[in-house]
Amino acid sequence: MKDVKVDKHLGNDDSVSPLNKLEQRIFENIKKSMEEIRAHQRGEIKLRDARELLNEL
């Protein structure tokens, strides 16, 4: 389901100025993270918790 409110804040509205390169990179990282969360919610992937990540280091 698409969230129109989010679209307006993410540059899909003509009144919003374009993102600079840093903002684009941040946006892409957040977008990728949200896609991973959705995949996890659908049961397609398993996410690691912070403890698992720290144990790996």
C-alpha cells in the first residue's frame, strides 16, 4: 500500500526541492531498510538483532 503523505515528503510533490547527493544517499539507505523490514514482515527474510550483530564483531 502506498502512503501519499510519505510520497509528498519524499519529493513526489512538485513543491519539494530536489535532494542533494548526500540526501539522495540517505534516502536510498532508508528506502532499502524499509524494503528489508517489509520483507521481514512478510516472512521472506530474518533480520538480525543488535546482539547478533555485536557478537559477529
